Amino acid sequence: RAKPLAYALLGLVCLLVSLSSCSSCERQTFIAELIEQNKSVQRDDAKTQNQWRDAEQGARFVLGDGLRTGSDGQATLKLPQDGRLLVKSGTIVRFAQSVNTPEAAAEFDVQQGELTVESGTRKLGVRTARGLVTVNKDSTVRIRAEEDTTHFDVEVGRVEYMLNGARQVAEAGGSFEVDVLQ
């Protein structure tokens, strides 16, 4: 009779220990995964923003996490549903929202630098100072964030954004800028 109770308690202790030491449990719903990197690539966590450390291949990013590439660094991140981020040198990206929503939400923002977004089979949202820019599915967009402006160049597909209260559309070959609020 004591053995079944001991086994039950041992099982409960093992379960509690595994749950408390599961650092990946909170990262099950991730926004992006680092699949390729070249030279200087760093990351931070939502809880310790701007405390940068080297990023390891396979690193996963959740709400509030950031990625930074050095002056010689580049990174490729996999997004859900066949999407990708191709991050150039000197770039900082902050992941802003979970991608478990059917419509585009503000999944990330480009704080500085340049990257290319390949949306894959879903819409993606890019947060800007003036609101959400929606990258439609099967689209490729190059984004350059400068001090006062963020430039969007639509290479493939379509992007939607708001300008002076009216919905605007940019298609393949089109470009637009979003000014930083003053």
C-alpha cells in the first residue's frame, strides 16, 4: 500500500520539476525562429529588453523579444505558414504580437535598419508610428527604417495601410513612406 502512494508522489514531484524547469514551455507559441545567421546576431527577451546576448541558431522569439544584427551580421527567421524575415546588417526588430490570429495584427516592428518580409500563406502586420501596415499573403516587401521615416517597397503582392484616415494600397513595384510621429 505504501508503494503506490510513493510512486504517485514521485510522479507528481517529477511532473512539477519538469514543468518548473521547462524554459521552452512559455515559448511554445513563438512568432519567429532563427534559422540562419551570419556573423553578429543578437537577441534580447521581453523581460530584459536591450540586454543583448548572442543569438543561437534555432532561437525562438515571442511577444516583446528583439533581434539585432551587427554592422556585419545578417539573419533569416522563419515565420508561421511559410513566411520569412531576411534581416540585413545594422537592424533591430521587435516582435510585437502573437501570430495566432486569423487576420494580420502587429506582429513586429522594424526599429532601425532594413529587412525583407516574405509573408507566406498568411497576412502579416508591421507596426509603425502611424498604425498597422498589412502585408497580404504571398507578398514580398522590403522595409527600411530610418530616423524619421520607414520606407516600404513592394516587390511582390500587395500591402495595405492607412493614410489620413483612408485605406491605401501599394502593389508590386509600388513604394510608400510612413513618417514618424512628431
